[in-house]
Amino acid sequence: GTRRSSNLMVETHPRTMIRRYSVLGVDSFTPGLVAEIQDLFSVFDTDGAGSIDRTKFGPMMRTLGLNLSEREMNMFFNTMDESGDGNLEFEELLDFLKDIVRPTTEEQELSEAFEYFNGSKEEAIDGDMPITKATLANILSDMGEDITEGECEDMILVATGGEGSIDFDSFKKFVEARPGFLD
């Protein structure tokens, strides 16, 4: 059935999500592990061009044990594709995987979660891109929630004490008051 928003487990930034889903379970990248990742990458680089496109990315992530939604898959791919050319090179994948095993601060995790909900980066943290009822409804809908903009507006009003949107500072206070909210 449909989960109600009060029970929602919030998925966040790709780095945080992959830490949760990761089957790697490593703290460092040994030459052997890099070779294993290269072998996996090569399986999906069927034309030997040294890159994979978005259509091969999903099956590769599922091989790693990551069963992600289409939205999450796109977010991962776009995050990893640093060159923005629509193809994922091995070095981009490896750099991303190395980055995600590094420890992050609570502030970094909060900013990544906020970024996930409003779909932006630095401008979100600066307060220029708050979470609105429309963006929240869109995200929750993508996550499989059956929810209206009106219900999202009610959630925001309750969470903020009457404000119509959630800026980063309000989001941070809301999450910090609820231990385990991002787990």
C-alpha cells in the first residue's frame, strides 16, 4: 500500500543513498577493488568506447545491488557524469565511488537532503530556492507517495509554523528536531 508521509523514509543525495545501499562495504580502494570495478564497467561498456550511456547505467547499478527509481537513477547518472557529455567514463564512476565512502559531516548530509528535495545546489543553501508545496508534491509523488499539493502545503505549514515554503535553515531545524529522520 501507499505509505503515509509521516512514515516516509527520506532518501537524499546520491552519495548518501549509495552509502545506504552500498554492497561495496570498503573504506579504501585497493588496486584489486579498482580492478573489480573496472571489470564490472567493462561488462556494460559493450562497444569498448570507455564509457557507458544512461541506458546501460541502470542495469550496472542493479548489478551493484542498487534498486533505484528512475528519478534516483537520473540523479545518480547526472551527478557522476561530471563532463556532462551524457556518457559515464570509468574515471567518473571511480571518482564518485571514492567520494561516497568518505565520511561527511551532519551539515553536508543535511545540505544534500535539502538539495534532493528542491532539486538545486548552492542557491538552495543560500535560501534562494526553498522547498515549495509543488516541489515537495513532485518529489513525494516520484517516491511513490499518493499525495496532493494541498497535503504538502499542510505539511509545510505544520513543519514551519505557518510559513508557505521551507528554506534551508527551517529544514535544518526540522530535521535536527527529529533524530533518525534521514536514516
